[in-house]
Amino acid sequence: MPGTARGGESRFPIVIADVERRANEAFTRMDANHDGVLTQDERRAAMRANRPAVRQRHEQRRARTPAASPSAPASE
């Protein structure tokens, strides 16, 4: 269903000010030398540093998702 995340919770309303704030915070974290420009090296370093947190979120999501039941064998 459009506008609905897995688990049924709504993704809306989206508040532009919140999105801008989060984007600015992320940019500030990644801009290692605080020159207002993100280089490829800064972006890569930020992604590398963030990998453990991303993996943890994925594991938590998998733990909440019920395991798929095995499919029944096809009858011949």
C-alpha cells in the first residue's frame, strides 16, 4: 500500500524541515574537514564508519520479521 511502511505504520506526514535538518546533520558528520564540500574520500569514510550501525538495523529488522514458512512441495 503506498505510503505505508512494512508492519503497517504510516510513513506520512513528511515534514520538510525535519528532512532538511537530518540531511544537514548527516552532511556535517561526513564533512571531516568542515570545508562545506564532501569529497569521495569523506563519503567513503563515513559509509565505512556507519556499516556496523546499518548491519545492526538490518539484523533488528530481520528479527522482527516472521520467518517465511517453507513452501509446500509441488504435487506431480
